[in-house]
Amino acid sequence: MPVITYSNVIGYRTDKFDGAKPTKYEDFFDLDKFPGKRSVASQANNGSTLEVALLADGVKPDELYPLDVDRALKKLDTIKSQLTYWETGEQSAQMLANGQAVMGTSWNGRVYTYAQEDAPVDIMWEQHFLTADYLVIPKDAPNVEAAMKLAAYMVDEKNSARISDFIAYGPPNVNAVDKVNKKTEPFLPTSHADTALALDDEWWAKNLNKVEEKFQSWRSA
């Protein structure tokens, strides 16, 4: 059962590019209009790096999967000299905030945290990848009834909306969307659902190991 929603997004510095703002994934690869280092995840399945590359290369959203990994890496080759890599979600936003990168993949809540600390960072919401964290009850668990009660409490519309009081992640309950914290609302993925895309978790589950091996080989080449 989904318990929070969050998005893989492009974060960027607002004090660069002479006031221009990235509005599409092609901008991530445009080193002339948007010069500077780009940060992406050190692992292939974090931050939607391959999906971003394919969309920037002209692949239509409904034709993303199965991912053409070779095509994605070929597109990433065009900016490889300007790539730097993050290991954790915290680092993904920190690299933007401290200027190690001018644009990078991240999670929306991480960028929000630094924006609230007056770092010159913002989010490109166009075609963000909306996903979720899940509650899971293991098969044959000894306390299923209590676990179900806890899950029901957490995703109740009132309690689900309260997530936004503490972090810029959205409620999975559609009835909670209009009850979220107004301060964080502009940074919630549920506030930008009209521009969201979905990850194919089933494809990634089947192909993760071989894609990761190819990605790491590409990184070290």
C-alpha cells in the first residue's frame, strides 16, 4: 500500500543561466544554453537517469519501456565530461545547493529542504517521474490485523495529508490532496500530477542487475 508519493525531478540553480530556466529534458543536455556540471545518481535505477536521457533523445513517454539502454548511454555520452555522481538522496540536493552542480536529478523533497534554507535551487516539474514508498505486510506475519489497522490509519485522508506538514511529499489518498499543508503544496508531486510520468517498476525488477552492470561499465570507461 503506498504511504507517500514523491518524484524523481530535475533540480537546478536559479542563480545561473542569466535567468533562463530549464523546462524540458533536452535542456539537461544543452551545455551551451545551460553550462555547468550535471549531477546524476551513481546507480542506474536511481533518479531516472536513463529515462531522462531517452526522453531528451526524442523517445515518446508511452514508448520508454523496454528501455533502450544503449541509446540512453549514447545520449549521456554527449555530456559525460560534465557529469558528477551522487550516492544518496541527501547528496543529490546538496550538490546543487553547494554549487558542485548547476542541474541534477534528485527527489523533490530533498530539493525543497534546501530551498527552504534559502539555497538558490528550484524544481523542473515537466515530465517528473511520480512514484511512491510502500507499506508491506509480510506473508504469514503474526500481527496482520494490527498491521492493517496501522496502515489504514496512516493512509486515512486526514493523516495522509499531514505528511506534508513535515516533508514535501504528497499523500497517496486522493481525498487528502486538497487538505495538504499550503506552505509545502507547491513542492508536492501531487500538485503537479498533470505533468507526471510513471516508472515501470516491473521492468526494472526484471532487468535491474544487467542494466546496472552495463551502467557501471559505462561509467568506468
